[in-house]
Amino acid sequence: MKFLDYSKKIVLVGDAAVGKTSLIRRFVIDKFDDKYIVTIGTKTSRKQMEFKYEPQDLAITLTLNIWDIIGQKEMKKLHTLYFKGSEGVIVVCDMTRADTLASVPEWLNGVYECCGKVPGVLACNKADLKDEFAIDQEQIQAMTKQFDMTTFPCSAKTGENVENIFNQIGRKLCEPILSKHAAGAA
């Protein structure tokens, strides 16, 4: 088996208070804290993931450099600086606030303008608050179709689908590596 190591930068974007920091915290250290802490600028975290591809006789160790981006839209100049070099994006909306889903195109287009059409995942956070949902499945499906991305209902509080979100972006980041390897270039 061939072993490869890669490091990739991804950004988590979305409106303020959608749960970006909480999702990262749940993924990286498996903890949740319901005290809201405003992200000032950006915060970075790192986590290694392992992907095995038996048919290709390949194992990829992927270090995700996860950038938690401030959710205030008026900080657009800073956003552009923080987006630079991103190879993937997780855009987060809050299932209890319809305006956060409506903001998804603005966030994604900002990343795409800076980094090109990088792989993305839509994380619909606060899935544990079903009685408070302000977004329905049709709206989510329309958004994922528009941007050709996978979506996951998730909860930073319960941990629902958090691993799946990061595994999905990790697998998308591994696709070009697999293609190179198959072509004999890796």
C-alpha cells in the first residue's frame, strides 16, 4: 500500500451565530459549549483524517487546516484575505433562521471569486431544534442543486452528522489526489 500525506485548507463560512465554531469544536475535540462566543477575525484548527482506498492500494493522511471565518458580512475585505488558498468550503446555515440559508449564495460566491470553484458542503446546523425549523427540505434541495454540493442536517450540540460533513469534504479533497495517483503522477 502506498501512503501519501497532504495538508489542505478549508474555510467554514456563514452568517454570525449559525454554529461554525461549535461545529469545528465538536469535530476537532468532540466537545460542545452552548455559550456563544463571537469569532473575532478568524480562528484556525487542525485535524488529521485517514482515507483508505483499497482498490487503488492507497492510504491518504489528510491534515485539514480549518479556518473559522467571522460571520459579519460587513467584514468583506477581511473575508477575502482569509479565503485565500482555500481548497474547500463548508457553508453553514441555521435551520431555525431562514435568512441564514438565503445568505449561502453570497458566502459561496465570495469564496469562489477568491479561490475558484472549490468543493463544498452545506451544513444545516441546529437539526436538534426540529420544533423551531424555519427552513424546509425543498429550500435546502434547491440550494444544493444550484451549487452542486452535498448537504447534511447536523447538530454541533448532539454531534449528529458532524463527522460526515468533514469526511465528505475530506473525500472531495482526495479526489484529485486519487486521479493523479491513477495516472501515475502521485
